[in-house]
Amino acid sequence: MFGLSRIWTNRSYRTVLGVYVFLAILIIASKGVSSSFGSLNFTSTVVALSAFAAVAAFGQFVVVLTGGLDLSIPNVMTMAAVVMTGVSLGQDARIWWVLPFVLVMGVVFGIVNGLGIVYLRLSPVVMTLAVNVILSGAILVYTNGTPKGRTPPSIVKVIQGHVFDGALPNIIIMLVVFTIIGMLVVNRTVFGRYVYAVGSNRQVAFLSGVRVNLIIIAVYAISGLCAAIAGVMLAGYGNQSFLGLGDPYLLLSLAAVVVGGTNILGGRGLYIGVLGGAIILTTISTTLSGTSLPEAVKQIVYAVAIIAAVLAARQQRTG
């Protein structure tokens, strides 16, 4: 009883509750579009499809917790995918060094973002947008407009595979493991406490002995790593890379953070809420894809649904 009372009095937990209540209502309401929607199989598919946005959104989440923003996520994802397929040439024998190289590359891009923000004193919007544009040009130069190669079969098998006689996609298991690790890092480590402290009040955190600059660089490095992981996952899911692969995930990563109840100014939020936000967005887009509505109307409904989800979370936070 004490535990439930403690959860209800915590604004962040109330926000997460609002997110998942809205998600449940959304899944049930999807049956109005098609009888196959709203089922366990539909929910499993939606959760699996949301994994890419959820992984990218974790990086965006830790950045936002410090009061920042990462607009370079789309092309970090695309660069990771095209380099992996282009260098590996679809050969499993090359995975052992290509995959670590791609992930380290994502971290390096994140560190560049952090260094520019900390030492050049550029705003996060300007610095990360500039890196995104630079990467866009670099991708075009590297691919000459056409990405080469294919995703190694082992990665495709891991991403597209199932367990329990096809009942559970591997990607859901990966998402659960990733979520647990992410929550532990943010909520159960000294680093996580420092991230919240920097976002709550940077000056107070500095005076308390927190190495603010190092924390800022670290969260952008994490964002770069998460974007690279998401890019590899997408390449595995589609068995190839392509230009603009990561473009939809700028909006998705930001919207998942906001819908999940994270304070966009920093200092407050839970990743479990961001995960719920990513699933909500995927549920909405999947449900809309099953309608015969014009594309313009779908976009309007999608935006209205996002606003409704944010308001639902806000009601729990302030109630």
C-alpha cells in the first residue's frame, strides 16, 4: 500500500501511468478500423515496429534531460546503416570488426556534438543541426547517391527472427533488454543522478561538484551510440540501407520524449514513459495506415492524437 501511495504522489510516475492508459485506450480503439487490430498479434507487431524509435529516443531522452536537443540523429542512423552494408558487403565474416566500428563512429559523432556545445558554446540546435547537414553531404559522397552492399545475414536473422515457434519477435526481447539497461543507467547510477542534476539546475550542479561539461559530452555520445544502434537495426529489418533511412526518426524521437512525459526543458522524466510514447506513435501510424483516409487527413489525425496523448500525460502529472 505504501508503494502504491508513493508512486501516485510522484509526478513522473503519474505521467507514465497516463501514457500507458492512453496507449491501452488507443489499442482498443484501433479495432474500430479493422477487426485484426487491437489483438495480441497486432500489439506484438506494433511493439516490434516501435523498437527503432524507442532506441533512438533513449539517446534523445538523456540529451533532453540535460536541457539539450539532438537534431543529428537522422543522419547518424543513416550513416551507420550505409557504412555497415557498404563495408561488410553482406558478409558475416566482417561483422566482428564492422559492427564495433559503426557503433564507435556513432559515439564519435555524438562527442563532436558535445564538444561543439561545450567548448564552442554553440546552442544544441545549431551544433547538432550542422552535424546532421555535414553527415548528409558525407553520406552522398560516400554512397555516390546509391548505397552499396547488403546487411549481413546474421544481423538480419537476429532482427527479423522469432522465438517460441514464431510467437515472439527477437526484436521485442532486444527492446526489453535495452529498456532495462537504459532504466538502470538513468535511475540507478551516479551518472544518471548527475544527468538529472544538470538538467534541473546546471549552476547548482556545477557548484555541487558535478563535472557538467563532461556529462553534457557524455549524453551526446550516448545519443550518437543509440542512433547508430537504431540504424543497424533498421538495416537488419529491411536487409539493406538507403538514403534518408533515419529521416522519420527526428520527429519520432522528439515526439516520443514529449509524449512520454519528459520535461522538454530538462531535469524530469522517465524512460519507461518514453518507451510508451514510442509505442503510442507507432500504434497511431499503424492504425492510420489501415484506413482509406487521404494522406493529408492522416497527418492531421496523427498530430491531433499526439496532442491528446501529451494532454493525457499532463493530466496525470498535474492531477
